[in-house]
Amino acid sequence: MVNNSSTKQLNLYIFKFSDEMPVKCESDLSAVRLLKEKDPDQLYGAVRHIKNRVIGSRTRKQEYLDVGILPELIGVIKLHSTPISVEAAYTCNSLAHGGLQYVEHLISSGLVETLIDGIFLEEQKLVEACLRTIRTIYQYPNLECQNLWEIDNFIPRLIDLMTTSEVAGQCCAMIIGSICKSREQQAILFTTPILNNLNSLLLTESTQSNLAGLFCLSELSYDNHFVAQEVAANERLIRRLFQLMRRDKYILVQYNAAKCLTNLFRLGALSEERSKTQILDTIVYLCLSEDIAIKHIGANLLHELIEQNSELQLWASYSQHLMRGLSRFFVASKDPEFSPRLRAAAFKAFAALGETQEDIRKSIIEGENIISHLKFGLQDDSLEVQVAALSCLHSLSRSVKQLRTNLLDAEVWEPLLKLIKTDDDELVRTSSRTLCNLLLDFSPSKDILLEQEGTVELLSKLVLNSDDEVKLNGVWALMNITYKADSDLRSKILSHFGVLQILETVEDDCPKLKIKALGLLRNILCDPDEVDRIMTSHGREVLKTLVPILTDLERWSDEEQEQVLCVFINIATGHIAKDLLAERDDLLMCLLNFLSHNNSQLQIAATTCITHLVKSEDSGCLDRQNKLKEMGHFKELQTLLGARPEIAATTCITHLVKSEDSGCLDRQNKLKEMGHFKELQTLLGARPEVADRAKIALQYFQ
């Protein structure tokens, strides 16, 4: 401890060190040597001098570290003597403010362990000093440091310290928010009184306390439905969050309050009306701020709030000031290092705005001249800007009109092909996702892309990518280009990504990937002659892969089974292939079972497949018809005449009574006797699409 009688002498001692001297001069080296002294006055003076010298100067921070100050400072903290240890902890805190390289130096020297020991002491000032330094160190993201969750009683100690003082409460909230990275950790925290402690921080008029409490609450409630519902149920807390968004509050308090409420809204814990009127207004206000840093975080938060919510996108688009304000983000700011972040934030905001509404996309493209910014953004030096520009392009490419006009004229496919060939995973993911839209059948860019050398090979390589999303996008793109493709293109695709590889993809655990792979296979098997050729060479493998999906109703979704049935519908158009299907009794029983399924889409698909099997244009139809009759398909189809899938049922009857072959009169007479003719007549008064099918069927009866 420092005696009061020595204050004058101590001040004189500190005064001896000149702030103009470089760190490596003799006086500063003396200060470092004095850290080893046992005399408390000299030790305190040396620590204070060093603390004052390193504050605000990265150069001095580095120079002091170079002369070996850190081990001595850690030793002083371990003395657990106030105020000397307090000053040493604050000196380390100042060093940590210098940046990541200084923090890594502090960590490797064992400072964190010393600070953790310090927070378990009784001396409040030393505890607070240690907390401040831990807070500063752990504010850096992706830090390779000791996992504080593995330290016994560390989290409970922080929860207890939150109520001991305002400073301790702020620091503990910041530390907890910084290290809370998983749902398991959120769940652990929620078993403690942390929500009450955060409520206390938010109810004060202290801006720093509000900021710390809001930061911690936003991390605690992020992407966690349970926590979000519990927080939303605390009406007092919710009222306070809305109060903290008022214009008279510090702007960062407004932002963090809006961020907390955005988390709750995205998880369905808040009503949409309340969110539209207050949260969205606050975020728009942030986007229009004169401060570029506030603009940046406001635009990012806007993206988070309105993404995947068409109502909020529409509400936000009503503000012409917002659209105009976001477009100004593309103008170079006074801070050249910050400009890329602003451009990226604007692209992300526009991407969210144009996600679902065609009118909004039109306003963005025609009103804000976004296409020219997009072209530059796709070629930007900043990776962040490129990814954001791709997200914006993906959003705008959902528009059929824009695909055929502005996006075609801008030739956005050209930079897209370059970006998809890069080594960056995020660029490949986003560009391949966008490419899928440009390869849709109604997109003029599809033909241009297919004319480029190596496009099919490129898409085939995407399917082999280790990244699940890239693999999905590759299959999706191949599915799009095979839709209505000619025989040459289909053959070219199969030469790079064959039937066996498609079947292997169908067996993937990812449901989306399975469905797109089935769609690709369905598009490949669209010509009867090609169907026969493929089924002759790979029919065994195709049936081995697909039939089990139909037999296990509990394991596979209705959508997956519907896609398999659609593949079999196409296979059933083949002259040889339909006999291969008819030989599989297990498949035929599946079709029979689907006729009575409670999902009408599956009923229709099964009915259509049966229709192709019993068509009378080719040899063997009578054998197939008789077999299906014996198995009960004909009887089950009769029951469908009064059910929902009447369209498919009438289509099937149409094929049975067509007069292209001998025996059609017998079938017609039999169906008349059984009442099919009369039932079809009643359908003439049904909804138009059903009546039309009924008319087609009736015209074949003579």
C-alpha cells in the first residue's frame, strides 16, 4: 500500500520521467527495472509511469513489450496488492487495446490465467481491474485463447459479480456476451439469474450499462427459440427495450435495442405489427445517419430484420428516403478503408429488400441504378463486397422480367463465371447459387452460358465439391439446363456426370440434394428412346435406388416420394422400360398403395404412372393391363372418380378406352357397364380443368 506521507515524493519521482523520451532511453529502462523493486512507492510510480506512457500509443506499447515489461507486470498483479496490482492490471488493459497482435502477446505470456485468479479475490478494485482487462481481451472475435467455459466456477462467479458494482456488471455482461457462442452455452446461462441481472443494467440511466446489457442480451437470444420466447414473455423487459429505441437515447443504445428485438422477431417471439412500426423505423433512422459507422451497422441490421419476410420488405420499401440513402453508400466515403464495408452493407440490404416482391426489384433497378453498381461490385477488390454483390444479384435474378432485360443487357453472367472459378468457398457458394437462376429455361442468359466453352464441365465439377451447398447448387444447375434440353446436351452432361453418379447423389442424406438429383434424373429420362437405352444399361441400378424410397413411407418425405414417382412416370414412357417396371411387383404394389394415399399429389403421380403403363400404343399393353387389374389397380382407380385426384383418374380412363388398338370396344363397353361413362358425364359440370379431362375421355367412347 502507498502511504499518504510519501505522495509528494512519489509525484516528484514520477515527474523525473519525461514523456518526450523514447521508451528505450535509460529512464524508461530504469522504470522497467524498478518493476522488480520491493519498495511499494517506487514500484507504484514505475507502473503508473508506464501506464501513462502506453495509453494511446501503439508505438510505445510495442517498445515496452520489446524490453520485456510483460512478465514483470504479471508478477506485480500476482502480488494482489492494491493499488499497485490495480495499476498493473490497467496497464495490461491499455496494452490489450492496441490490437490483436498485442492481445496474442498477452495471452502467450499467461496473463489471462493471472487475471482469472484475480477475479476470485475479495478486493473489489482489483477484481474490477481484472474484469476490465479480460473484457478487452475477449472482445476480439475468433481469438485463440483459453476456453473460459472450462474453468471451474468461472461463469457462476461472473453472474455473482454482476450485482456487486456498476463497473463489474458492465464488464461481466460484456465478457459473457463475447464468449456465448452456442445454444448449449445459452442454455447454461439461462439457468442462472442472468436475465434479472441484465434487466438491472437496462433499467439504469447509464449509457455504458445499457450498452453492456443489450450486447449480452443480443448474444443470449440469438437464434435460440426457447430463450427468445422467455425474453419476450418478460413484458417489463420488452417495454424497456422499446424505450431504449427512442430518439433521445444514445444512437448505439438505439441500435443494440433494435438488434435485440430483431433477434426476437426473427424467431417469431414478437408480433409483426409491433416490429413494423417501431423496430423498422429505428433501423431506417440508423441507415440514414450521417455517421458512416452507424449507417453500416444499420444496413446490416435491416438485412437481418427483413430477410425472408415479405411484409417487412414491402413496408421498408415504402420509404423512398431509405432506398435513396442506401444508394449513397456506393459513393466513396471520406474513409477509404471503410468504403468497402459500406458498399457490402448496401448490397446486402438491397438483396433483402428485393427478395420476394417484383415491384420492389423494379424500384431498386430502375430507381437506384443498381445494375451499374452491381457490375463494379462483382469485380471489386474486396471479397466482402463481391459476396454481397452476388447476394444482391441472386435476389434480383428471381425476377423473370429482369432476367430477360436488365440482367441480360448487363451481361452479369461474365463476371459470374470468373467468380465461380475462384478458390474462395464463399464466392463459389454464392456465385453457384446465382448461376442456378440464370440457367432457368426462361432466362436468355441460359443459351449464352451454354455456348461458353467448359460450362457443362464446370457444373459437373461443382457436384463433386466437398461443400454441401456448392454440391446442391451444381445439381440444381444441371437440373435446370436439362429441362427441355436436346439429346446432344443431355448426352454431353451424362458424359461428365453419368447415371450412376446421379443415383449416388440421390442416396445422399441431404433432402434438398436428393430432390434436385431426382429432378435431374427425371429431366434426363424424358425421351422414350433414351429412356429405353438408359434403362437397358442401368435399369437394375435405377430400380435398386428408387424403389426403396417408395416402400418406406415413414423414412422419406412426401416431396421425395413424389419426385421418385415423377421419374417412374418418365420411365414408363419407354417401350422396353415400361416392361421392366411391370416386372417389379413391389413397385406395382407401391403404386397401388399411393392411389389411396391422403396426399392428392402422390395419388395423381401414381395414377399418371399407371396410365403410362397401360397405354395401348405398344405391344404388351394387354398383359400389363391384366396384371394391374389382378393386383387391384383398376378397382382402386374406380374409387378415385369421386375423390380429389379426379383429373389423373380420368386421364387414365382415357388411355384405357383409346381406339388405336384392337379390343378398345370391349374395354369401352365394360367401362360403360361399370358406370364410368355416366360418372364422366357428371364431371362435365365440375371445375374447368376436371371437365376438360372428362370431355377428352368421353370422346373415345363410341
